[in-house]
Amino acid sequence: MSFDGSHSDAPRVPFATLLDGLKAAGEDTRLRLLSVLSEADLTVSDLTDIMGQSQPRISRHLKLLAEAGLVERHREASWVFYRRATEGPGSVLAARLLDLLAPGDDVLQRDRERLSDVRAARAAAAQAYFRAHADEWDRIRGLHVPEADVEAAVRDILAGQPMESLLDLGTGTGRMLEVFGPDIERGLGLDLSPDMLAIARANLERAGLRHCSVRQGDIFNLALPRESFDVVIIHQVLHFIDDGARAVREAARMVKPGGRLLVVDFAPHDLEFLREAHAHRRLGFAPETVAGWMAQAGLQPEAHKALLPDRNGEGRLIVSLWLGRDPRAVAGAQREVA
């Protein structure tokens, strides 16, 4: 803090953004909405339950907050989710306003209690879906090395370099965000399935990872700023789609200079039942195939690792990991040395 009492190192916002933001937040319901949306991604229906107000009224307040850049909205099929803004000048103002709120305030505490009820209902629905499909997932998991071994290999191959931001494409249950959440500043998971996103939200909320979020998104058309993430992960997704090269190319656009793309999938196999019963479009990938896609996308293939199934078990699937790096920062460092 400087001698005049200001936070000299704090981010600043333009005059118009500050004025519009203060107008938008300067109303009791909207300030409560901003506070509760810093805790979780919520729909209008969720917020009507929490605030005890009508849907048209909540929608109008959210519109004003979104226009001021204090909250973000994203659509999942017929649902729209809202969350406190995480990017742009409005996110800076939202964070500063929330820092000024007393966390033990009675009004905010009551909102949090009702939010807990919403979360509990979500978790129950997510677990019901998980139970209904657990047999299918368990059968596939039994064909390769344990998930714990895969996660350890993912951690190992990404070790040695700081990671502040992570994008998980085809996030499913949000497990990769759970694994790396404690070590990153910002995590985002995208998936097409609302059912899977419901599970992921419940898992992230249970883990207390407020800086990680999930939303519906198309792996072929990522509506995100390019070069936004230190690490992008495509975990067990490519075998479900027809055009893996296109997915890798789109993922590479999200990688910052010097950042990395990790692909985890199966090596080539002959288990046709996975195609018929579980919608697998591709029966695995050769090491040179994914490495070639990375090279075509402008990344430098850096490592490949194969996790072999237990010879004593019934597992027949080899899990492969491919790591590619954006070479631009490396090239810049070389020119600087020269």
C-alpha cells in the first residue's frame, strides 16, 4: 500500500467500467447475487430458490449485472448458467467489491445456507446418474491400468513446469480439474453432456475448488480467447470423435506460447464391442498419429508414454500419453541467447 492509502499494485479499471459496475452492484439483490455467484455456477431457477424472488425479477437483475461485466453467462442446451466474471475489467471490480463484504454477514450467510440446499439437490441428481451408468464405466476401466496409475502418469509427464491455468476438454466428471485444482489459479472444463457437467459441478463443489468451473462447449469450436491456457488436456476423448486432427488443432489454439497440450487415449486395439456398445468411433491411435496431429497444429511433440495393462488380469487396453509443447517461447529464448 502506498503512503496515500491506495493499493498501488492492484489492477485498475476504466472510468466507465467502474461507474457502470457500481451502478449495477449498488442494489441489495444484485449485490447478493454477485456474492452467491462467486460460490458456484447457478441457473435462474437456482437463484430464485436462493433469493426467494420471482424468475422475471432475478432475470432482470442478472441482465444488468451481465451488461456491466460483473457476471458471465453460458448456455447448456436449454439451460443458462451464471457465474461471477473471471476475465476482463468487470472481473477486477467484482473481486474488489466482494473483498469488501464481511463474510459473516447475516444476509449473505442465509444465502449460503440456501445455496447449500441447491448443491445438495445437485449432488443427489448427479450421483443418481452416476449409479445408473457405473457398470458401463467400470467395465471399460477394468480393461486397462487403474485410474490412479493413469493420473500419476499425467502428473509425472506435466511435472517440472509451473501451471497457472488449465483447460480440460471433454472434462466428463471433472476429474482432471480435481487432480490439478489445488495447484492452479484457474481451471475450466468443457463438455457437451449436461449430465456429465452436473456430475463435474457436484465434484468440484465438494472439493471446494471455486477457482475451477465447467461449462458446455464444443471441442471443434472453442468459444474462448486463443492462447489462454498454460496446459490443455484432452483426456479419453479422441476415440469418441471422427476428426481427431481437427480437435487437436483447435486445442492447440488455446495453448499459450511455451504452453503444453496433453492427450490421453488408447493405443490401437481390436475390442469391437467398444465401438458397438459404447460409441467409440476409433479403436485407439498409434504413437505417430497423435504426434503428427500435434506437429501439424504447430506444436513440438515432446514425449510419449504407454501404460501397459496387468498381464495377469483381463485388461487389453494400453493407455497412451502424448505431450506437445508450443515452441515459440523456446525459440524466443534461443534468439535472446544468441
